[in-house]
Amino acid sequence: TQLLKQSPQFLSIQEGENLTVYCNSSSVFSSLQWYRQEPGEGPVLLVTVVTGGEVKKLKRLTFQFGDARKDSSLHITAAQPGDTGLYLCAGGSNTGKLIFGQGTTLQVKP
Amino acid sequence: DAGITQSPRHKVTETGTPVTLRCHQTENHRYMYWYRQDPGHGLRLIHYSYGVKDTDKGEVSDGYSVSRSKTEDFLLTLESATSSQTSVYFCAAGVVGEGNQPQHFGDGTRLSIL
């Protein structure tokens, strides 16, 4: 059974601080996706990484896929209150299924 | 926006009753999915479909069935609802290719089984 562990589960920080969320597994994934979810809404895709070692940037967000394609990280620089939400990582395989981590709830206080 | 619409958005029902949740997509995606979301568990796959009348089980499929008679519609049925099936249910549709499976989600159905 493939499992994805996210850490930390909860994070409360002040505006302007930096943070990193980790997503780890003992399994290899063909892709790794990051989603952000706000209360009462469905998850929204932020990025997909498919190559080991790949780094993608989305404004203040930096996503990295591990060399062995077993882990990933999301780094936010100078967090803002608008970044508050639930962040989910999901590993993909060629079966068409995604395996989701438990999620990281981020609160950014003004 | 992949045009995923879920109905109903909220439902309260009693233990033992059948419940059907509907998902409709407008983007002609081949793959569609049903997940449940519970605190501490993230999203767990219930069933998914890779084409009309082609479905397969996910990790938490017991007590649930699905049907897909048209590309745009994917139904999730709880044959006899139990309190453990109280959850928020999300439908998703996506493009599946070599190592790349972005999924677009609906806004969820909050289901309470009393």
C-alpha cells in the first residue's frame, strides 16, 4: 500500500515568515501534485512535478520533487494571510489513481 | 475550471436509507473519481472510473457503489447509509497521462447520517 506522510499537520505563523511543508513516502511516484483547499471548497491544483529533482516556482511558492521521486517539499517565502488554507500533496501512478497525504493546515496571522 | 458540479451540496439522512450523490462534468474527461474527506485522513479514494461503464475500487470502497452511464455523469450510491459514512464527499475529473494526472474537483457534498 502506498502511503504519503505530510508534515507538519498544523502550522501557525506570523505574516512575513518562511515555511516548508514536507511530503514523504517509501514508494516511488510517477508524479507529485500539490493542492490548496479553502473551507467549503474543493482542492485546487497548484503544481505537478514529474521529474526527479525538479523544482517549480509559483510566485512565492517553491515546489521540489526528490531525486528518487519518493518525496516532495513546498516552501513558502514571506507568507501572507492569503496563503492560509489546507495544503495537500498527492502522488500519482500510471494506474490513474492519486494517493493523498493527510494535509497541512496553514494559518498565517497578520 | 473543469466544470465539476456536485449535487446535492448538503444532505442529512437516517441510518439505513439509500443515498445517491451526483457528479457532472462538462470537459469530457475520461477519468472521474469519488473521494471522501475526514479530519486527519486527507482525501481517500472510494471508486473511480476510466470510461463509460468502466469502474474500479479505491481504498475505501466497502458500502459504496458507483455507476457511469455517460461520460459526463458519475454517481455514488450508499446502499444502506451508516453513521461512519458521515463525511464530505468530493468528485474529481482529470486527464491521465504518462506520469501526469491533474485532477479538478467539485466543491463537495456534506453528508450527515443520523
